Amino acid sequence: MSYLETTAEFYTEAATKPQVGLCCISTPPLQYPDLKIPEIMQQMNYGCGTTIHPTELRNNPTVLYIGVGGGLEALQFAYFCRRQRSIIAVDPVAAMREAADQNLKLAAKENAWFDRNFVEILEGDAFNLPVADASVDVVAQNCLFNIFEPQDLTRALKEVYRVLKPKGRLIMSDPIATRPIPANLQADERLRAMCLSGAMTYADYIQHLIDVGFGQIEVRARRPYRLLDTHSFELETPLLLESLDTVSFKVPIPNDGACVFTGKTAIYSGIEEYLDDHAGHNLQRGNPLSVCDKTAAKLAHKFPQEVIVTDSNWHYNGGGCC
């Protein structure tokens, strides 16, 4: 079997017999007022973080969710997008589609606000999304794209880019590796399906997003996910995997490169009331301004004595300038 066939077989098993703690063992599902999450959905929380960011769900967007799993995040998206077919969930595994359908029907009984028709579940995969060009506002995936080998990740990201409207957003939560994963672990198809051996480093992951055309990328969270120990994984030293939550925008890449926000700020400490760098940035004395990594580097280079640039805190929710 190919690694994708192994993955499909693995998640067929996970659909028919829920595997509690398969992925996200430390992050409980987000709770919102009047949202009741069925226990079975919580057991099938096969994700490493969250793709539910309310600030990206204004104006009742159409959301395409890749890899429906047990339906948890489809239900959470529907909480913010309450109209028929506002959530389109795509999954290649028939057993997972059936499980999600049953779980969403159960959710409809437990949530008076939820209409099962809010979510449409379709057969399809990340390489052939069953929607038209530039037809959705948001694409989301949780703990799926890390399974793909690099060339397949590029295929999936290009397909996402195709279906997003201009200024649309790709919301992802995926494991990344703090150093390259050894080739022997990457070749283990079952470990890859379990989201334990396919993860890229942060730099490679972000570069893939830039290479397909996303002009602005925002890191919403970066946290420890799993530790690959020396006893179980034939490693000389332990290897930490992290969970990375990002929002990538379908906007043109500026001439000087993509804007990647990782929580850095620039603080002007000079004698004037503000600093104008004549590149679109005005820094008021003493007030931190959120900036992308590219701008942070330029300001630090141009004004080394007057501007303090803080380290990435890996948490950015908007504001500032690029």
C-alpha cells in the first residue's frame, strides 16, 4: 500500500472504533455558550490544536473543512455560520463520513440552534476538492497536511489556493518538528498516519505556504505536542513535536517578500514623539507595534539604537502593520 492508503485504512479503524487521545491528548475542545458537544465527538477529537478562530468567522463565511473526522470542528464552525451548506466537509474515508454524519445528527438533538443541513459532507480528498474555483471564504484542516510527503503537501496547498476567494483564509493546525525527522521514521507509514513522523520543521512548513502564493501568514499558537523518545522511536536524543496554528491569507506576495507574523513587536525608544521609517510604519515612542518578521528585521537593521524588537511569542491576533 501507499502511505495514503495506509492512512485511509488507519482512519477507517479510528472511525469505527474511536481512539481517545489519538492526537490531541492535552487540548480539550473549545466550549461556547449554548454549544453542547456530544461525548462521541470529544472521543474522536483527532486534532493537534484548533482551527476555530472567531475573528476569522465574521460575516457568515462559507467554510470548507478538509478531513471531517468525527465532525467536532464542523459543528464548531457551524456555531458561527448558521445557514444551510455554510460548512462543506470533505473526507476520502467512507467510514469517517458516516461517523461524522451520525455524530452531527446527535448534535442536532442536543443543540436547538443547530440544523444538520448547516453541514454538507462530501466525498473527496485534499488533492481534488469538490468545489469551484474561488468559491469559499475559509479552508480549514486540523492535523492532516502534516501526513503528506512534501510533493503531496504542495499539491494540497495549490488546491486550497484554487478554491479560496481572493483574501480568503487557510486556517490550519498541524504538528511541526523542532528538527528534521530521520528518514527511517518518515518512511514508517503507520507512524506517518498517526501524525508522528511526517512533520516538517517550522521553516519548511512556512516556506511551502509562501511557495504556493500566500502573501500573509499569521501564527496564532505554537505549543508542545508530542515527544518522540529514544526508547520507542530509535532516536539518539528525544525529538519534540510542536502544534502550530496558522492563518494564511490569499493576498499577493509583496515585492519584498511574504509577511509572516509570529508575535514580534517593535518599540521606538528615541527622543522624538514618533518614528517614521518612510516605509509605511509610524512608531509612537514607548508603544509596542505588532510587526511581521520581515519588518522587524528591517527596523532592527535601520534603527539599531532607537528601536527595540521583541522576540517571537508565537501568538498573533491582528493589529499593527506590515
